Amino acid sequence: MSRIEINGVTKKYGKTTALKNVNLVFEANKIHGLLGRNGAGKTTLLNLITNKIFPTEGEITVCGESAIENDKVLNTMFYMMEQNIFPKSTKVIEAFRWTSEIYKSFDMDYAKELSARFELNTSKKIKQLSTGYKSIFKAIATLASNAEIMLFDEPVLGLDAYHRDMFYAELIDNYSKNQKTIIVSTHLIEEVSNILEEVIIIKKGRIIKQESVENLLLSSYTIAGENSKVDEYLKDREYVGVNGIGEFKKAIVLEKNINKDINLANKLDLKFGKTELQKLFISLTES
Amino acid sequence: MESVWVITKRIASMNKFTFIIYYAFVLLLGAFLPIGVVSAGGEGTVATISGGELFTGFFIMAIALTSFTQSFEYTQFLNISRKKFFIANFVAVLITSLTLVVIESTIAYLMMKIEAVEYTSIFTSFYGEGSFISRKVWLFSYFVTASVLGSLIGILYYRANQLFRILIWCSPIIAIFASVRLAIYFRVDASWILAKLFGSYGFQSGNSNVAVLTGAIVTTTCLALAYLAIRKITIKSGE
């Protein structure tokens, strides 16, 4: 079972605390979205899971075992890093070959097929690729690795809209054919919201929300109307974001047990609406 | 173990083109030097060539130093543990050193076949003729020590911050200066230090086994330090 458990993990860089007492479980065989603003600690968390760095405190287990210097566990994961660390004078096809030597379930035919579809020239050297194609190369290597756990850090960096769309479609297709644990770290929430099952929102090194996308969106709604009337409705309710234009305002109400007061809203002439994940994210991560 | 071997092969093959260029240059030099000497000095003139292996030792040390980043980051991309990388890197050093011993011996053999060249190996200069085995073991030990020392410096340099990197660059000068100051302070005779140093490499006794033993001690110490430094090393570069 490719379950990842994070217990009381803190990561400090000198006097800066990148992650503080993080407790988190990534359930197996789901697509998790790790969302956070720049510098929130998303990459630090992925680096810790894959043992690229070491925690200052706490413990991380993958499939029930510590990942620290554990080749058996490390080989169950493939991490598409934001950085480009593959030898740059290596050709793309060679890099795929090297990867297939370590990841026994690597599907070379699939890698070649994806390369053709994404128009990635496999005889080119990695250093000759543009930023977008470097991302495509890493994404293909990750997808073709067939690892039990796939971690994507900003996977669509430098990709145009067409390729971004292709990537998300391929990710879903890959997942539906062979279920695995996928973690996608991004700040492009609108694009990724349709493919996520679970969402983890991280803010200044702390996990502020972990819930299924469905529950999160079901437990929130927007209420809009005149300022004073919205304020009246929001009295004694939990809300996370208020945007106002002139005399009107719109707020996102977030309640564990949804408790819409339709009568009061009608009386105050307020309108209910659905929440978008991106808007909710912005409201939750506002300073 | 299978993956250690795979990584070893990859690490060892990463610098093959650098070695090809180096030996192409050596062979060109070996071919043109006698021609140049003979054409300048006339028939019967002999060119003396010596110290090739010594230079190869410095070269392999520089390669080990500069290639650490590439080989380490390649293994990190593929989620390979530091411990496995450390073992594979050392096995790659052994394989590369062994290959270089074969290449150097072949070059030495070819040089000795050329009439216009008087070839003297470093081993012969320090220890006399010696046996075939002792010559090869000494050369292998020299290449391994040079590589491991280069790897250690590469690891320390990779881990270091900017200030420490400057210190690493300046360390040979600092070490010489500190040694001289300490020798003066403790009133130690410089010739005594040199005698001990030469003694540890068997120059005085003409015993190459002493040098091999010293090499093994230096290699083991460097490996131990490298292991300590690599245990918690993290990726520094990348784009």
C-alpha cells in the first residue's frame, strides 16, 4: 500500500522554519493536490517525502517504512522535481534508458509514444531543450516510470495551454489505467481542480486544510448582496473571504455541517452561489 | 547489488569523452615529439619522456573533483540512496583506475618501442625497475588515491557555502603556510619533515610497497571522511 504518513515533521533552514509540526496522511491510490502560495513549503514537503532533504524533527513513513536512505522505499516513488538535475549533455532517449535501468516497471514504449505526442525530440540533448520541453521530458519520465507513487512539483512549468491540457488528460488516463498515489504540487489551482480527489492547503509551513475536493466544495458556498445584509447573514457563521465592490460584497462561507439559512437569505435579498476551488484557496491563504 | 552495478557503469561512463580527448592529446604528443626532436637535432637524437602517469594522476583527481555534482545529481534524479551512490562511486573509481593502468601500460610499451624516445616511468625513477606486479599495483594505488582524494574535495566543495569554498581553493597555500609556521614555532627541521614524507612513500628505501600502504591509508581516511560528508548531503545546484 503506497500510503505516506507524516508525523510531527518540522524542517528548519537556519533560523527559518519552512515546515512546522506537519501531521498528514496521503492515502493510497488517490490524486492529491498540494496547494500553497509561493514559499508556503510545498517543495520542502515533497523533498522530505522523497528523502532529498532530512527533517529537523518528526518522521515520514512510506508504505509503513521510513524513506530515509531506504532504496526499497525510494524505488516505489518517482519525483518530478522542479529543478533540472539530470546530466545535461545526456540525450533524452538515453535518459529514458538510464531511468528504465533503475525503475524496472518503466515503460519505454509508452515513453516513446508520449514523446511523439508531445513532440519531444528524443535525440536532442537535455541542455538543448526549452524550459517547457524540460518539463515535458521530466513529466514523461515520471509517467512512464509506473512507480507506485508519483510526485509532481509544478509539472506544467513553462508549458503552453495546449501541452498543459494534454498533460492533465494523460495524468488522468494513466491513473485510470493503473491506480497509484499521485501528489501534484502547484499554484495553478483552477487548471488542476478537476483532476484532484484530495486537497491539502499549506500556508507558511502549516497545513491549514486537508479534505476531499468534493467535501471542501460541498461545505462551502458564497453569499452575495448589500454590505450590511451580508454582514447580518455572516453573524455567528464561519467565513473565509470577503470581497466588496461599492455597496455590495460577496463572502465565502465555510461550514463543517452546511447550514444554509434560505429564509434569512430570501428576507435579506441575498444570493447563494457555488464556490470555486481557486477562490476558496485564495481566501484560505490570505494573510 | 544489480542497481549498484548499473549506477557504477553509468558513473564510470560519464567522463569517457574527457578521457578520450585526454589520451588523444597524449598520443598526439607521443607521436609528434620524437618527430620534432629528430627533425631539430638530426638523426640519433633521443627525446626523453617521463612523468606521464604523474600527470594522469592529477588529471583523474580533477575529473573526480569536477564530476561529483553530475554523478550525484543523476542518482538523486533517480531516487537512489546516498549510501548506494557512495558504493557505486567507489566501484567506478576502482574500474576507472584499473582501465587507466592498462592504458598507461600500453602507452609506456608503445613509447619504449620508439627508437627516438627514451621513456622512463615515474615508478622506475623512484623505485628502480621492480617487478611487473609491483609496478602495476603501485600505479593502481596511485590512481585510486588521487581519485578518492578528488572525490572528497568534490563532496566538500559541493556541500560548502561560499566562504568555505574559497577556503577549499586556498587550502593548499594555507596548509603550506601553516606547516612552515608550525615548523618554525616547534623548531622542527624542515629536512626531517621531508625525510618523513619521502619515507612514507618509500622513496629512500626504494620500496614501492610502502607507498602502496600509505596510499591505502590515505584512501581509507578520505573514504571515511567522504562517507561522513555524504550521509546528509542535499542537492545544491540545478536550474
